[in-house]
Amino acid sequence: MRIEDSKIIKVFISHSSSDKDIVTTFSNTILQLGLGISEKDIYCSSMPGLGSHAGSDFIKDIENKLTEADLVLLLLSENFYNSITCMQEMGAAWILKKDIIPLTMGSNDNTKTGYLLNTVIKVNLEESGSLDNLYDTTKPKFEIAGTTASAWNGYKNEFLKQSKILIKGHGNTNEPSKNKASNTLNEKEMEIIKTIYSSSGHSISPGSISIITKFSRPVTDILIKGLIQKKHLKNVGSDYQLTEKAVKLLEGIE
């Protein structure tokens, strides 16, 4: 497919709305920052500003965006396979002979893509080399300016840190299930607890946590949910506060 001299590539992301946190992080970090694709050239129905506008015909909009797309990305997950709309978008992209790149994560492997995508190269969102393949393949094929190799590696590594948390939060991980019952804290969870502990009265807003810990909002939500389940955080109005258990942990009592 030949891109015009303007070097514009239009991307359509087919995904389940249940996976919007992963899609948001991928679009912001990999597509926009890493590959330099403008947000106005990305259609993603669940992201504000990247989907259909209020009052528009949603079905017609999807049809038009698919027809215009140079590249169709399929975020494969259990949610994707259970969505009739996603199945229809995948079939339509194949019929329209679009360039298709399936995005896999966790335990979703090649066996569930069906014969339509058996010969298509897939990108695993948890593998550095697989993301590099996306960068190396799309840049020359679509004549994307992209970023330098060093800048790309920085964005890619940041995405890998965040995607690991998000994918685990969705239960799409290859890690043994016995780890899910563990009450131990990982480095990121401990950072959030220390952030709250250092604030006045041990209470801080979710927005402040997101800024101070330098995580994207979806990643922070996953971490906070885990801390609440482990009884280290509790809601206080619109803020979060440490539980007695978390305070003892930081003071070395537990």
C-alpha cells in the first residue's frame, strides 16, 4: 500500500471496550509517542477524541473509518473474542484486504486467531522484541517518520512496565495463579503507599497519586484496586487513606 507524500497513516484499532485501559496506554505510548502517528489519524472507539463524535451514526462511522484505514490493529483478548462487533470488524478488515496486525497479550496465542490470521505476523504486547518488530515493520512500510531508536526504546520500555500491570489486572497473564492470592507488595504498590504515608494525615487524592508516581491513570487504577483488596488502602470520600495494616508495615511493626 502506497502512502501519499504527506506520510499520513490512518490506523483503526479494533478492540473490546473492556480493554480500553490497555488500548489507551498502547495508543498514547507506542503509536503516538513511539511511532509518531498523529492522534487525529487513529480511530479508537473507546478513547475520548479518537472515536465517533456525539450525534454521529456509530455504525456508519466504523464502516467509513475501516474503509479509510491503512492499518488495522486487532487487540486480541477473551473480551475481543466474546464481542460480536469485534468479530465483525475483523472479518470486514480481512474482506477489505487491509494490512492487519493482531496484538496479543498474556496467554492469548496463535491458536485462537483462526484461519483468517494464521499467516499474519502478530505482536505480543509483553515482549520487547515483538514490539521492536512492530516498529521495524511499520516505519518503512508506511513511510512513518517515527522517533529515533533510542527514543523508541524509552517509550517501549515505559509501555512494557505499564502493560505488565494492566494485563495482569485483566487476568491475561502467564504467571502461576497461586501468585494472585499473595499479600506481598510489589515495588509500584509500595511506592503508592509511601506517597500517601508522606502526605499530611495519610490521605491523598487519586489524581495526586497518578502524578506523583508517574503512572498512567489506568495503571494507577489497577494498583489501587490491588492495594484495597490487600487491605492496605481504604476510601475516604474522594481520597485514599492508609489502613492501620499499611501504617504498621511502613513503620516496620509488621
